[in-house]
Amino acid sequence: MPRLPLEGLRVVDFCVAWAGPYATMLLGDLGAEVIKVENPHVWPPVMRGGRARPTRESLAGMGGMYGGYPNDEPGPRPWNYSPTFVQPYRNKRSFTADLRTPEGLEILRRVVARSDVFVENNAADTTEKLGIDYEWLRSARPDIVMVRIPAFGLSGPYAHARALGVHLEAVMGHPLLRGYRDMDPSSNSIIFAGDYFGGLQAALAIMMAAWHRKKTGRGQLVEVSQAEAASAMFAQAYMEHALNGVSHQQLGNRSIYNAAPCGVYPCKSPGPASSGDDRWIAITVTCDSEWEALRAVMGRPAWAEDPALGTCAGRAERQDALDEGLATWTSREDDYDLFHRLQAAGVPAAPVLEASRALADQHFEQRGVFASRALFDVAGKFRFLAPFYRMPETPATHRQSPVAMGEHNEYVYRELLGVGEEEYRRLVAEGHISMDFDESIP
């Protein structure tokens, strides 16, 4: 089988939550050997769930982000099945060590000595408190590449602030731009897009640093501020203000380029939004010919015959009337049927899919967007997102199911570090090697 692009690159994953794990997931998809180091005596918030040992009853009140476990059961080892963990931990290995102890740090140091990259996205001083910094890593591997992905950078007044994507976008001002015109920004639903921007930029930085090391023989320390990476979400607003002195305001679903109509419109629904049964379709008209095509599909209603709507400028000035007329029409239509009719006529349109409907979408199915994989200790297979790369000669595949904590202890200790049987048993007895979190962790 052809080698994947990053095959032979070994990455130590010392990441938490989302941005860092997303970066290392992308590397693993491309063939890097990603080894996640975990401590069975320290609970990693968010990453492996809300709690180590939730009850079945408690899951019902946690919502999808924390409570969406397979078959609505916590399973024998709940930390291996949390929805916040399973998706970004495909194509990775996991081993455990108690990094609170000198021996645990020495174990990590020995792994680093056999690795190429060390990645972390903890709060700014977390690794330093453990004694892990760039110089410590270099003492084990002089040409190591260390990539740090702090929320707000390693310097400045926010350097030590804790954050997820929702906090990044709040500090950067994103909620002020993405809300609806008639609603206060506090009414916005939360998103975590900032994590993905930081993870993508970090993955790119790692590959560039690895390429640099291959050319020069030198490693380096790279800092990727998640907030700075997340600013790409609204680069156009920055540019508009810098060049034209214009401050963007909330536009809802409308176009920043004045394309009109542009929005999300209600369709015939089998039930209410509270049960996820409301149906919507996104429609965008970017030119006069698309407007003519949309009018034809609608059957040329009287309200759409206004000559002023025949130009882009005219439609941009009358968006409220357009939205009202369109919503009246679309509310009588099936979202998928209307989607196909509009696309066939040359009008950009797509149904807005609630997550469970995406699993049954024919296009996603044929594109291989999802892959069925088993989870450790749990019977049956479940569908997860597959790598989004499409490279015919070196196909990126879902090779490793979401990794269980400590699943590759034997590989790391016995094969990578050459630990003998007696020492291995001692490390198990002393709490370094385990597949279970300490019983004191609820």
C-alpha cells in the first residue's frame, strides 16, 4: 500500500479539549504516528467527558455534547465513549504515565527522545508547572519540534486565561457580527469554530516545521495563538473597517456582498424545533439570471414581478420584502424536493440538515463522509466522520477507532521503550500503566 504523506513522523499529543486534538487528528489522518499521553490519576475536563463515571440517568440531562453516549449508556469505561472525545481521537495511539512523579516524567522524556514533534494546547503555564518546556524537550531530543496552541498566546494580559472556542469568539467580537439584526448578541447559540481554526493552523505549522527540520536538521518552538487564528472568521470585517472605515453589523443569514435574496427559509415541517423536526432551506441568489430562474420555479408570483427586483441593487434594497415572499412560498414545500428543483434550475440552494438527518443524506453516504467503527469494550459499530482528504494515490482512511485510554500501553512500553516484563509489572503496580482512571475520580 502506498505510504501516506506523514508516515514516519512520530507526534506526542499532550493536548486537551478540542483545538490541539483536532490538529493531531489531521496529522494522524495523513499518516503520522500520533501518541497520546494520558494520566490515569488526573481527570482531563471536557476532553474525555463531563465526568469519569456518569450514571445512565445523569446522561439524560447533559445534552448531546456531554450526554450523547453510544446506546445512551455510559458503558464499562465511559471516558472512552464521550462525544467530546471520540471524534478527534481516531488514528491515534494512547499510553499512560503518572506525570506527577519524577518517574512518570522520565517515561515521557524517553518517549520524546524517540519522537519528532510535541504538541500541547493547555493553559499557558501548565506544562511549565510539570517541568516540561522547550529546553526540557530538547534535552531529550535536540531537534524536537514543539508546537504550542494557547488560547490567547503566551504573552499579554490574557495569556493565562482559560478558553474554549466560545470564549475565543467572544473576546474577538464574533458574536456581535453573526447574530440576527433584531436580537441581542446574548441570544446567540454557542459555537466552537475557533478551536478548528487554531487546530488547522497548528497542523500546518507542524508540517512546515517538520519540512524545515528535514531541510536544515534543526527543530524549533512554534506558538499558534488560537484567538489570532480565529480572527480569520471575520477577516472581511477587519478589512472593511481598516480600508473604508465601515463597521459591520449583525446581518443574520444575509450576504456581506449584498447578494439577495440570501437567507434560510422555512419549509414544510413534520414537527417543531424543540424536537428537531423543523425544516429549512438555504437559498442565495448572486446574479440576475439566478433571480429569473428562481422566479420561474416559484411560478412567477405577483410579488416577484416588481421590475425593481430585476437588478442586484434593487433586490438588495428590498430584502425584507423578498424574505417575506420567499418564506410564504417555501413554507409549503418539502426541503429536499425544493432543493433539487432549485439546483436543477441553476439556483444555489440546500436543505439545512439537523445532525441525525445528515447521517441519511445520499450525497454524504456516497462521498464516504461517515465510517462505521467499533468502540473499545462496546458491542456493535457506530458511525463517525471519516477523514475529509481525498488523495487517490495515498488515501487517508479511518484506520484506528477512537482510541481507548492506555490502549497502546504495551506497544509504547514494550516495543518503543524496550521495557521488560518485570519492570512492566512494577509500572502497573505503581499506577503508571492503566486503562482506568483512579477510583477517586467521580
